[in-house]
Amino acid sequence: MPIIIIISLIPVVIWSFMLPIGARFSDLNSITTSLGQIFGLVGMSMFSINLILAGRFKFLDKYFKGLDKVYANHSRLGSIAFSLILFHPLLLVVKYLAISTKEAAMFFVPFVNMPVTWGIISLVLMILLMSLTLYIKLKYNVWKISHKFMVVAFIFGIFHTLMISSDVSRNDFLRYYILILAVLGLIISIRKAFFDKYLVKKLKYKVKNVTQLNESILEIEMEPLQDKMIFTPGQFAFFSFIGEGISSESHPFSISSSNIDNNLKITVKNLGDYTSQLKNLKLGDGVIVDGPYGHFSYKNIPNKNQIWIAGGIGITPFISMSSNLEESYSVDLFYSVKEKSEAVYLNNMQSVMQKNNNFKLNLWLTSTNGYLNSGVVATLAKDLNNKDILLCGPAMFMESLKNQFVSMGVDVKKIHYENFNF
Amino acid sequence: MKKLSTISLFIFGVVVIAILVAGLVFYQNGKNGQITDSSKTGNLVQGTLSKIAAAGSLTLDMPEISKHNKQSDCWLLISGKVYDITSFFGSHPGGSKVMAETCGTDATDAYMTKDPNATSATSGSGHSSRAKSMLANYYLGDFNQKIGGQSNKATPTTQVTNQTNTDSNSSTTTPVVTTSPTSTSLTLSVQEVAKHNKQSDCWFIISDKVYNITNFFGSHPGGNSVMAATCGTDATVAYMTKDPNATSSTSRQAHSSRATSMLSSYYVGDLNQVVGSSTTKTSSNIVTTSNSRNTRYEDD
């Protein structure tokens, strides 16, 4: 995203005007030192921006066209910042290597020089937390808590940036730029980590009804206590249930009810620790709803000829979308499930079909027909040309179908999906 | 993106471990070699000193320093000491350009802040103690010291005399050892300094120089008690860090160059130097001589 790149590179622009460029890049020592400084400055700026991206803001959801894309950018930017920050000391140590390996080694030893020590502490913490994120499969809620400690690494990093004798300490503009960006990132992450419950405006609901749709799928219906959420069919929200035997952390779910209903419905498949707790829900339990988020909706696509493809529980946004689908839309819905018993909401779909001649349901049973593939979709939908494709289902399912469509010559811009892996 | 992080992390790990192992485990041999090496050459500016000695004598004053203003012949003044760093170009971690800008000038502020355009108001932490010990190899002599003549370095007596002779025009109070012709002499040893360990009679050592700061109490911007804590001791680190309990690993901002020039007024002699003195006590006599700079304390 260009705005991220611009914000990250402004410090380099300021830096480049502080001394003649010739002096910055005159010999090996000065070149490596200069690059090391650039890497540090850009890395820390990106780190600050990343804290802002993690703030789950509605304006970011709109700007990036979906919260999943905000998080995808967060993870990409995090990796780039991490790599830059790793190379920052490696480039700076070159000049000490030119003196002796002893001098170079002392550069990495903590408590020789305090500003350097802040940097070392920050880096060690960052390496630990990034290793947890990248290489160790932690449970989502454990990982989420561990990842919050990135802010601690960030604080040490900012101490290091502002206290060490460098261009940052020598140029007021650079110092305040870095400081403002850092403070912004810090305020946002602290607000999110500690004051989320109090400062972010959230809607209050209570559990009205819990229906077991089949042995593993629950439908939870909620009634607003005050204002109801205004959303576009296909969007999702973060739900946190307050009830006995259910952890109160918030989790994202697609909304399966129609946007004109007063009550809000989500449809949850028992897939893990948290979703299995939801069967403990009782009528009247409180629900805090943060949303809506997401850009996945038939309404955001100008082309009214669409193919919707749902894999299993991925049907939920399509239930909401189809419930009051305008007649001007022509939609082929492919619903892929293992067996017919898994296909929830078939009745709803059929009633939509009766009302709307332009809506067609194709139920695909993988136990008898094998995996759904692009060829089947192309045949049954008659024509892929001039149609936009919306995918929702397990990540592998979406990835595989997307690749198949692209290899059949479908423009990748006409394939829409949302990644729920955050 | 995971690949990028993994590759960076791998390179980082390999390089850091390699440097730490090479620098901390295997360096011992090389270090021994270096010690014998430097014990042979002693001071890296021996050549310059011999040249000066051959040509007669020389006063290390500002006009003289400013003659050596290019990279191929570079002298500079740092905290009242003159250095010939010509042979250090190429080894400076901060690059040669920034250093070249300070040739022939008072580089105290630049050295303290690592910024060649620094003024005394510029903030920034200075060079490390390691850098300081490297710098010592390029030491020519003290500012306004006369070198050459009979020996390469001025004898302490000439230095003190010199100071009294050249600086007796203006009227700031400066304590200087009275170099009286009496035969009684005193060695400025650590033991001797340790005797003067109270506020009413306070000596200390900073960078191998002995100062009698008894008369400076009341004028220290940082207060009396911190300074009193260092009486009779080697206060180098305390002075460098502004922390009386500092160890050599503590890192903080040093005193300003103005503070350093104030300090020079209380100079008694170098550590282990033998100074002439009529009685032990007169070494703290005050004579009226100059101090070229204003002593403004408000902005240390």
C-alpha cells in the first residue's frame, strides 16, 4: 500500500538531507553505516505503522477493502520491518569489524552502552515473539496474548531509537517524526490491549435463541438491547459472549441473518476449543458485538451476474446475502458439503429460489461426486464470462478453486474472497 | 513473507554467533599480540614528537593546531589535549569525512556529540570509553603545553610554569600549584590524593590528572554532595557519567567542554608526577591567573 511506503520512507528523506550524500556513501564503513541507519529508521517506522494497523479500525477496514486485507498487510509489513531491524545491527557492526573482531563482538554485548542495550533487549524480545508467530503453532488465544508483548519490544526499540547518539538525536524534525509515529502506535495498541472494553463503541445484544441445526452446527440468534447493528449482507463482526463456561475473548463470525431483520444471527460450526464452548450458551446471556467489518458482499461488486461458491460452513454470508436478494441480480450458488445432512439452510435457499427466478442453487455432495472443481462450475453455470465469482469456505478450498479459475482464464480481479485466518 | 523473515533470522543468527565467538573466544591470541605490539611503539605519534624534538620546541596553542588542518596532517584539540590523528584516518568507525572536518580545530564538542557541526548546545552521547582509549594513542600534549626541546613531552614542571607565565594577564581566580624553588617535593600518587578526601580539602583524579577542587565547592552546577563523594578518589568515571557511583560500564552524557575547561583551572599535576612544593599544604594555594573562558555555570 503506497501510503505505508510513503510514511515509512519519510525519515530516509529527512535523513538524506542532513549530510551530503557523498559523505554518507564514501567508503565501505560509511556505506554500511548509512544503510544500517536507514534500515533502523524504516524498520521502526514500519513497526509503528504496524501497531496502528493492528488497531482494528473501521476506517482501515474501508480503506483496505476488508479487515482481512488490513491483517494481511500487517503480517507482511511486520515481516519486512523485522528483517530490516535484524539487518540494522549487522550493517552497523561492519565498521567495528574493520577495527577488530573483539570490537565487533563487544557491539553485541549488552550493558556496555545503555542505548545500545535497549536495542539489544528489544531485538531479543522481537526474535522470540516472531519465532512464536512463525514457527510454533500456538493456540489462537495463547498466541494472541503472546503477540501483545510486541508492544514491549517496541517500547525498548523506541528508547533505543531516541536515546542513541545518531541522526535522530541530532535532527529535531526526525526526532519528532519518529516520536509522534511511535506515540500514535503506542496509544492505539495500549488502548486495544487494556481499554478496548471501555473506549471502543460496541453494541450490546442478548442471546434470544440457540438452535442446533445439525450435530456440529449451532445457530445463535441475538436480540439488540439498544441500537441494532447496521451492516451489508456478507459482512462479519467480532462477538464476545458473557456467560458461564465461555471465555470472554472476542471472535469473528459472519452474520447469517438478513440486514433487514431486527435480530442478529450467526451460524457456528464446532471446530475448536472456543466454538465447542458455545453450546454452554444460555438464553439471556449478554453479547458484545464489535462490527460490522469486511468488504465481502455481492453489493460491493458492480457486476450483477455472479457465481457464489460455499464450502461447508462458508455458506453463512451467502444466507445473509440471499435472504433479500434483489431480482436484478442473477446468481448461481454452489453449495459444497460432504453429505446432505451437513447442508444446513437448504429450506431457506429453496424458498429464495421460489421467489427469485434468477437465483439457482446447486448442491454438491463431495462424498458422491468428489471435490467441486472449476470445470463443474463452468458447465453448470453455463458460462464463466462476464461473471464475478465469490468464494467462502476453508482456506484450502478457496485457494484451490481460485487457482483453477485463474488457469481457466478468469481474471483474478473477478474472484472475490475473504481470508478469516486472523 | 515467512521466507523473508526466516532467511533474515538465519543470516542474523549466523553472523552474530560468528562475531561473538571470534571476538570473545578466539580473540585472546590476537590480543596478546597487540599488547606486545603497542608496547614496542608505545605512542602512535612518536614520529611526530620526534620531528618536533628535532626541530626544536613548539607550543601546542591554537595557531599551531590550526596549521594542521588537513587529512594528511591533522591535529585537533579535545578537552584541553592535543592529538595528532593523521594516522587514524581509515580506522575511524564513523568514517574519515566527519573527522576530517574537525582537523585543526577544537573538536571537543564534535567528539562529545559525534557531530562535526556540533555546538556546545547540541545534545548526544559521546564516544565510548573504548574510543577514548584508542584516542590516547594519538596524544601529543596538553593545550598550550610546550613540547620538544630536551624531551619529547614537556616535563610537568615546565608545564606548570608555562601556565603561570603565559596566563598572568587576566583576573579570574585559579588555583595553581606554586612552583616554589624549595627542595620539598611531592609525588601526586593515588595514596597522596586519597589523603585529600574531604570537602574542605578535596583532590581527585580525572583521566590521570590530579585536581584540587576544594575552592570549586559552591560553584558546581550539579551540587556539592555528588562532588564531595568523589574526594580523594579516581573520579574519572564519575566525571564522565555525572554519577558518583558509576562504574566503567555506566553510560551517560559526559560533562560539557565548558565544564572541562573550568576543571583545567584546578589542575595540580599529572598522576605520579613530582611537583615542587614548599609544604604539602601550599599545593592548594591560590594565585591569580587567567582563565580565558567565562565561568558561566547556569548551562553546564
